Amino acid sequence: MGPSPSLASRWRGIAGAARTRLRGRMLAIVQTAAAAVVAWYLAVLLLPDPRPSFAAIAAVIAVGATHGRRAGRAVQLTGGVVLGVLVADLIVQLIGSGGWQLGVMVVLAMSTAVLLRGGELLVVEAGVSAILLVALEPAAAAGFSPNRILEAVIGGASALAVTSILFPPDPALGPGRAAQAVFVELGRSLERIATSLAGRDPVAAESALVDARGIDHLIRTVEEELVNGRETARYAPPRRAAKVELDRYARSIAQVDFAVRNTRVLARHAVRLAREGGEPVPPRLPEAVRDLSQAVWELAASYDAPGHAADARRVAVQAAGRVAEVREPGPEVVTVVAQVRSVAVDLVRAADLVAGVGEAPDELPTEELLVPAAA
């Protein structure tokens, strides 16, 4: 007699949940296992120790800690192991081994790492290594063994080789995800500004302003991911497409940052205009801001498909053209019009940089940038 339908359904649900959880982590798990195996056999081959546990442990820790900045963090890991072993060797010879001695070793190893201005990884690994030296092989604590240092070097090198050569990451993946998050929030902010202007809704305008202010940290994330991506590309096998994409982000993200800042100013003036009931809002104004939002979506697509850069440029120029048709505006409308043009210029320049049009588009006069392309 087979399992009841409800029990079978429950097991299928559990199996599905397990597959979902493992799907995004399986590559990292395989990388970690491969690095540990490579480190173990390399250490057995190169060193007299038949059970080089330090090498495998160092490799496992390095794979988890070297995501993004692989070389720098692998060096930190090795330095932490060396420092922990040295401190532990000295302290054990002075006070022996035991529970409270272990605590003293950890405090001294981590404190030494902090005093040497080590990073977080080095500090933690110094403490871990101090523990492992005695816990794994108490007899070795009676004298210093350079094999532990060599095992740490082998483990870090194995992790670097496995993650960079056997399972090379995509250097443009991190910057791409971070940049797309910027475009999502920037496009939404502009859409909300347009809605607030069309309905003269101060609440919607204030919400757009809050959203625009929240994009700054996303820009910083893109910049950090670009640094990580470039270091990853340095040690990974050559990928021309990834390098080209990284270059697009690198040369244009500063201009996108300008668009974010000007959108924040635009949102601030939209709040003021929505609160004041005197000036009418010309219909062309919200239409132009919606064009800016559409230009952002096209710009976001242009990093994978540079042909969209021309569409982003065209729609941004169209937005500037709409506000140029506003006649006899009031003083607050004038400021909103000026900010729409500023955002349009930023998006045009960013699109030109993505497309590689011209070496220095920022040197062109604003009026020349906003001239529609010939049909």
C-alpha cells in the first residue's frame, strides 16, 4: 500500500523547497568542496604532513570569504592564519594549553591583528587559527611548525585557483545587478513625480522625494561592485564581453549619479509646486517627466543591448523638447522645467557614454546635446 495522497504531496513540497534552496547555493558548495580537495592533495604532495587539515580548512574559509575581492581577501586569510599560529605558538610555550589558555590566545591573536590594522577577515582568522593549532594537533603546540603556514598558503592559493579558473565568475554580474537596482528606483521616482504633477498631489510628490533620496546608497553599491568586478576580471580567464560591459558601467555611472541628484532636486521642486495652489501645471510638464522615466528604462537596457542607448537619448531629448513648449510659466514651473532639462542632459550624456559616442560628451554645449537626431 503506497503513501496517502496527502503524505505524497507533503514530500513533494519538501523536495521542491529543498531544490529551491539548493539551486542558488549549489555552485558555491561545489566550489568549496573542490577547493578543500585540491588544497588537501597539494599539501600532501608538497609537505611531509599526511593529514594537512589546515590546508583544507584554509581553503574552505577562503572560498566563502573571497567572494568579489578574491586576491585581497585570500592574502588576508593567509596573514590571519600565520599571525594566529605565531601567537598561539608563543603563548602555549609560556602558559601551556587548556580552556582558559585558549581564551588568552584568541584575545591576544585578534588584538594583535587589530593593532596591525588588519581587516575583519584577518582578525577573525587569527583567532580561529590560534584555536585550531592546539585543537587539531596538541602535540604540535610544544614547538613551532612552519608547515601550518605553508598549509595556509596552499589553502588560500587553492581557493583562489578554484574560484577564478575552474569556476570563473562573471565579473560584470555584480555591477550589473547593482546598476539595475539604481535604474529601477530612478525610473519609479520619475514616474511618481510625473503622477504628482499631473494630479497636483503633494503626498505623491513627497513620496517621490523620499524614493529619490534613497538611491544614493545604491550608487555607492555600484561603485563598490565595479571595484570587485575589475579585481575578479584580473584573475578570471579573459572574457571580452564582460570587460566591455564593465567598461560601459565604469564610464557612465558617474553621469547616472548626476541624473539621480538632479532627479532629487526635481522631486523637491515638484513638492513645492504641488503644495502651492496658485500656479497651473502645464500638461507638457508631467508628460516630459514620464519621457524621462522611459529614457531611464531604455538606458537600463542599453548595457546589455547598446542599441537601446539611441532610444534612451531620443526619449530624453523628447522630454526636453516638451518643456521647451511650455509658454508663460510661473516662477516655480520655471524651476521644474530647468530641472527636467538637467535630468534630460544627464541621461543623454549617459546614453552617449554607454554607446561610446564621442570621447567627451560632457564637453558639448547643452543646447547641442538636446538637438533631436536627424531622421
